[in-house]
Amino acid sequence: MFERKERFGPEKKILLVVALAILIASVSTFAILYWMMNAALQEDIRSRAQVVNAYSEDNINVYSFTHINGPEDGRRDTYAEVRAMLENIRQIANVRYLYTAKLDASGRPVYLVDGLPPDSPDFRHPGDFIEEDIVPMLKKCLSGKSIESDGVLNTEWGAIYLTCRPVYANGEERPLGAVVMEFNADAVYANNMRSMLYSGILCLLLVGACIVSTMFWLRRLAAPFYKKLAYTDMLTGLGNRTAFELRLRELEKETGRRNFIMVIYDLNEMKKVNDTYGHAVGDAYLQRMGSLLLRESPVDRGWAYRIGGDEFVVIFADEDEASLRDELERFQKTCATSEVGGQPVTFAYGLAAYAREIDGPSLHNTLSRADARMYARKKAERGGA
């Protein structure tokens, strides 16, 4: 009574495994597709950035990084030259933002030349501070490291892919500044968000559908299997004691409308067979009796059970008692011609018909009377011993 009950039964464990398997498969599929899409997009941006960088490195005026420092330098010819080049490249390469940057005297990244039109609301003047979202990346770039953002950057001015290339003067070890490109990734980011949402919904729907389907088939297939397993004697294939008791409860509701006869069988020489030939032959002896009860007349017309050891019971409904007795005598002789290990299948049996005035509402009382008659018969066959 103090045994700990299992929290998850076999069916719940199967459902859990199915749900997890589908979830893992869905998430893995989405992750692979997401990675492949991002990889392809980044490769496209990388190739475009390489072209822009190569052109910029060949054509940009490196002195603009030293001659341009603040808004007042926006009137310089150098500034106009670089801005025109950047705007031209930005339009041709379909870059969202293209600008040059460097570190100011305090070591903070600032804009130098912006490739946007001067009337653009996002236009930045020389000396304006770089937005904090990308300052860490630009500092790395301005220290001499080429930078590519690892996926989409969700900044306050939108989703972008950022690349940054340091620019050097001839013979200089430290960069003068950097050329920064920000590719528009709003559509990509939105698509990724939609993909994640739709994938999540689809994943939940798949998990739900598979759980419902699994529950249906488990109940359709597993429940009958478990029921048979619970109510079948595995050695003989007959119903077991539990199935017998359940059958009695069902039949007791019909005792006023139907006639029932209980026949109990007890195998002879069971102990001798086990002791002489071993329990394997003893099991075969029990199996043979079970087989006879399932296929031979008249017992094949009833409900047959092995209720323990070498005892069997068959319940008959609506049979004529006198005719049944004659048939059982013939059945007993038929069984005696069947041998296991040289031992004929013999038994004693007792028969009792249900009688309400004697048994009351219980078929167990009928079984007890049949059992008493079986032992009386067995005793008589032994010569009263």
C-alpha cells in the first residue's frame, strides 16, 4: 500500500516522446532553413561589400580622414568629392547607408562623410557621434579589424547587416578611418520573425495533431492489447482468474433470465508429472488441457478459464444439464487419449447448475457446489482414499 505510484504511465510516456520528437524535428528543420537562408544572404552581402570596398579603396581620398573633422569641413572640396562618390556607390550597390568614420580626439567613433543626400532626415554631418548600437563594432574596425555583423542587427533605425573595412594610408600600420556599409535587412528581419511565428504555430499544430492521433491509436490498439494481457492466462491462452471474476459479475446480472452451469476441472497426477518429467513437461500438460478446452466439444461452447494451478472452470449458458453431462463424459474420454510425455490428460470434474433457492444471487455458490462434487468424484475414482 505504500508503493510509490508511477507518475507517467506507458501511454503518457509514448505521447511525451512523440511530442518531443516532432518538436525537435520541427525546430531543427527551421534552424537549418534559417541558417541556410542567412548564410546565402550574408554571402550575397559579402560579395557586394567586397566589390564596394575594392572600389572605395581604389578611389577614396585617404586625406579626407585627416582633413575632415567637423561640420565646418563640409564645405571642403575633398568632402564634396568623397560624398558624391559614396552616394553614387550607395545607389548602384543598393546600400542603405554608406559613410566613412574615424575616432575623434576623445577616442569615440564619429561620422565623417555620409553618402545620403543632405536633405535626408538620416543625414549625418562630419563630427556627429556614431549611434551607440554599433559603436562596439566600429571600435574594433577602427583598431584594424574588418567587421561583418553576425546576422541581422536590430537597431533603433531598423534591421541592418553591417560591414566595416579599415582604410590605411601608405605605410601606416594603424587605420586612418573606416568605410561603413549598412545593408537594409528590414524585409529579412520581418520574414525571419514571420517564419519563426509561423513555424512555431505549425510546430504546435503538428505536435497537437500527432498527440491526438497517437492517443487515438494507442487507445484503439494498445488498450485491447493491455486488456487481453491483463485478462489472459499466458500459459494456456484461457481467461485468467481476474477475467473469470469479471465474467461472474456480468453473468450474475442475468441469472433471472438465463440458465448457467458451472463445471470445474482438476488435473490428475499434476505433481507426479512435475516431479517425474520436470516443470517444462508440466507446463506442456497444462497447455494441452487449455488447448482441449478451447477446441473440443462441448467445452468450446462455454467460457473457459484457468483459475489457479491445475484447476480450470468452464461456464455454460442455456445448456441442457443431462445432455451436457453425457457430452462431458465423452470429452473426458477424448482427453485421456491425448498424451504429454507419455502421461494421458486425465482429470476429475464437478458440475452444478445455478439454482436461486440454493445459491441465492451468487454464482460463486454454484462454483462451490461444483467444486465439492469434483472432489467427491476424485475421491470416488481413487477408491475412497
